[in-house]
Amino acid sequence: MSSHVTLTLDPAFRVAPVRRRTFGAFVEHLGRCVYTGIFEPEHPQADAQGFRTDVLALTRELGVSSVRYPGGNFVSGYRWEDGVGPVEDRPVRHDLAWHSSDPNTVGIDEFVDWARAAEVEPMYAVNLGTRGVQEALDVLEYANAPAGTHLSDQRGAHGHDAPHDIRLWCLGNEMDGPWQIGHKTAEEYARLATETARAMRMEDPDLELIVCGSSSSSMDTFGAWENTVLTEAYDHVDMISAHAYYSEKDGDQASFLASADDMDHFIDSVVATADHVRAKLKRDKRIMISFDEWNIWYQHRAESRPPSGDDWPVAPVLLEDVYSAQDAVVFGNLLISLLRHSDRVASASLAQLVNVIAPIMTEPGGAAWKQTTFHPFALTSQHARGEVLDVRLDAPAFDNARFGTSSAADAVATWDEADGALAVFVVNRGADAPLALDAELGSFGDLELVEALTLHHEDPYAANTKDAPDTVVPAANDSVAIADGRLTGELPAISWSLIRLARRA
């Protein structure tokens, strides 16, 4: 017999509007994300610019809203001007971050062209590792200034007369990380980021600027870094970044299934620090969070080790994790956490989009296919509309080494009052037993069930491959029903579900 999870929902219990930028992604010059990922001129499905149209179609199906580029660790040694102008004149450079070579065939102009084709908003990161204020101003002028300046006219000469009009800008990447090229103390970075932000706003006061938070909540610098950086930069930036990756470690399945508990705590901690600085400085503005790197990442696996020595390959196989059904459930739960915090998480970027810890995989010259994680992202992006609701739940607890005890279920819901559409996203994080779902929905009016989909596999470690891309896919959950305003159903162990309801016509 299954245990029960009871959800309490009401259309009045609103968190914030659903933010489309929650469904952003990330394209870095790392491994095969760019070359043989989004860009492969020799591919039979490449367009005139060399972009893989099969990947473009999957990106649109995934429902990506924005894409962060060009890094990541890569950006801290990147010279943006290497990637513009005639391709045959562009230099090959060593990328110290990932011990690879970059031919610079794809740069800012190509990326923006790809973003327009993919119907996503471009989000650009500037190099504050080896470079600084002037280079940030230069790339901003090149990207956004109308014709008539030295660099905007260069852009025109390169085939782009109209400004790229990039609105979202990241001020460096993970600058507290000792692995970062140009690693800085909090005080050093705070000063540089503030000066860069101030100067960029002199060129364009309406930019949305994201300052680096600590690169992980497990860093010794976490908390104090955010305090120092925001104390200096508060008046000049809009968001502070957060990065988090999760994986099953040493066979500790229970702690991994509860990963969203850590994300919740991480977001709450950054919010608390930002609001402390707000109070200290006596400001009205609230700093929001850009959770611009998040995913499942098995950093201990062999494919996460970069080349070494004299080997500096172009587009090596790096970070090409294969995701399981269980990974997809935890991944879907992380999306639940991001939505739940829509009052303060203004933007998020799944790291990354193609091949590198990605929902989309490609074979050079061959097929593209969906990993298990593709499905919860695509369905959540498609159906999370209107207002995020504060869902309260009562469920059994399970023990785990990291958090002590965690709820066996987690959920969030969105309500589009105009269309009368209610979407409930719910996970069973328990490994041993199904959960009987029960929710009273009478306060939403007369609802009917549109569909109920559940992602689950009897083998939680089952995965999708090129030859078997549909091993783990969402399927109809015929146990779910609504009668007299009460929603019921059964949620299998280790499962992610989407339940869609609509106001009866």
C-alpha cells in the first residue's frame, strides 16, 4: 500500500509571475558544445551558416528562453575580437580553462545569428579574468552601438549593420574560484566589477547586469563574498549569480534524490545576504538572482577530465554525461525549486545545452537525440504559465546522510487565471514506494483533467542513447483523475509528473 502526499493549493497563494528567463541555457566554448554541437558546417543538416538545423529544432522544442555565452571558465581568458571578421583571418588560441584549442570560427556575430534562429535571447559574459573595463566597453560598443562608431562600423563591415541589442550581461565568471584564470579576492573583484558596470551603463543605462556570486555554496568564500561584492556594486547591478551542480556520490542515492533541498537553502542564503546589504545601504531596490549555472554533473567521471600535456585538441569529448531516469527526476525537482523562488530568481541557465552535461546530444555527421533530462525541462517550459503558486504539502519523510530527513514529495504549481490553466509539477523522491496523491482543488472552480504525464522507469539508472533514444520518456499516468474538485492519483517511486487541468468550458 502506498503512502499519501497531500497538496494544498489555492489561486490566492501566489509567489510571483512565471519568468520566461527561468528556462535559459548555456553555450560555452567547451568540449563539443559549439563545434559539432550547435555548429557543424559539414553536417548534412547544416544551414548556410553551418548551424545544425536538427539542433536548432530541438532547442526550440526544449523551450529555451535565453542562452548564456561564451562561458563559463572559458570566458576568463577569451579575447572577443578573435571571433569577429573574416573566418580565415581568425587566430587559433589555446583555451587554458579546458586545455583545448579554439579556432574562433564561431564568435559573437555567429552566436547572435544562431540565437535569433533558435528564437532565444542572447546573454553575454565579459572577460574580467585577464581583461577589464576597456575590453568590456569595446565588446559592448561592437555589439550594441548604432552605426557611426569605430567598432559598430566594424560590425557593419562584418555583415551586421543593425545592433545586436544584447540586454543581459554577466560581469565575469566564478571569480572566487582558484581554478579561474585571473582569480581574484572579493575586494579585487568587487572594485573591478563595479567600475565595469558603471562604465557600461554610461554607454547604455538600460543594460541588465549580473555580478558574480561565489562559484558554489560549498566554497569557503560563500556568503562573505556576496556581502563584499554587493556592498560595493549594489547600485550598479541588477542580479547576482548562483551556480550549483549535483550528482549521486558514493552510492548515496537518498541524499541525491533530496538535492533540491540544497538548492532551496542556497537560494534562501543568497537572498538573505542580498537583503542584508540592502538594509545596510538603505536602498529600495532588491537584487535578484541569476542562477546561471545549474545541472546534474558527475565531475568524477573520466569524461570530465580535460586533456593534458602537449594535447590541445579542438572540441574534445568533455563532460558528456549520460543521464538516467533518476537524474531526470532530480533535474525536474531542481526546476521545481527554481520556480518556487520566482520572487527572487529572475533568470536561470541550464548548463549546458548540447553534448556538455546537456539535454541534447549529437553525433558528428550523424544523429541528434534527447537525453532523459530533456523532457522535464521541455514540459515545464511549455506549461508553466501565469502565476507560480505556493504549494504546501504533507508527505512522509525519508532519511538521508546529507540532510537528515527530507520530504518524500516535492511540488510546485502554476495558475494562468485568464486561460483557466493549472499545471502541477510533482516528484516522488522516495526510492521504495509509490505515493497516493490527494489535492483539493475546489477553489479553482470547475476543473477538468487535460493530461497527466509521469517520467519513471523501473530501473532508475536506465538512460537514453543514440540507438535507443526513447528508453526513458514521459508516459500517460492513467491513475490520475479529478472528481468533485478533488485530484487523486498514484506517483511511482522516483518519478516526476506533470498534471494539467483546465477550467471547464
